[in-house]
Amino acid sequence: MKKIKYFVLDTNTLISAFILPHSVARKALNLARKLGMVIISDFTANEFTDVFVRTKFDKYLSLELRLEIIDDFKSLVILANPTVEISDCRDPKDNKFLELAVSESAECIITGDQDLLVLHPFRHIPILTATEFLSSYDKESVFLVNEPATEYRTTNL
């Protein structure tokens, strides 16, 4: 039986994926979902929600649509509770992504955050930009990387 691969995406990567449906971040999210499962914790989910409802995103998507995206996204991911406490990141707010990835033996963390990227690899877990993730994992799934990013639909993230 094949082991399920878990992927951690940071908040900014997720937001970029949802507000820019043809972005590299969206392609990375789509590929992660096709290769395995995206995992979140209560802490990462709360940060995603808190940031995504900010009024600065009104120019991209209505608040109503963003709330719908949040609900749909949470129904399509695995909620995990980190079992380790980590304080290795120079930005303490980013430790929650490391804790989640280590606790669940994630395949990788996908981020654009330099505070996380400088730790690559972290305890044998790659920390990659969305572009690096697509380049690294296209060997496993070449046909998925070049597939166009799907448009947002509440039933098809």
C-alpha cells in the first residue's frame, strides 16, 4: 500500500493560489492535492482565515466568496494537531508550519517566506518555493505540472 504524501503550504502561498487562479502557487496547490493531501493545523487554518478575510483582498474577491473558499478548502484538507514544539525559525510565527510538517512527516513545505526557506531542508523535510516544488515533483507527475490551473469553483478547488 502506498503511503499518502502530506504537503504543508504556508498562508501566503494559499492566498496567492486562491486570488490568482493562473499563478504558480495555484499550480503548486493543484499538484500537491493530486500527489497527496494538503494538511493544516488549527493554528495554520486560523492564520489563513484571519489573513484572507482582510479588506485588502476585497479588490480580488468578495468577502462572501473568500468565506466560501475558506469553508471549501477546510473540507478538502486534513486537519492535524502538531505533536512537537519548535522554535527554530527566526520568525516565531512561522514555527507552526515547521511543527505541522515535522509532526506529520510531510513530504515538503511550500512557501515563499525567506524565514522558512533559509531552513531548507528542515529535519529532512524540503522547504521549497512553489516554482521549486513544481520542478522537483514534475518527475513524479509530468503531465500534472503543465496542466492549466483550474478556475475556482466552490466544488472544485
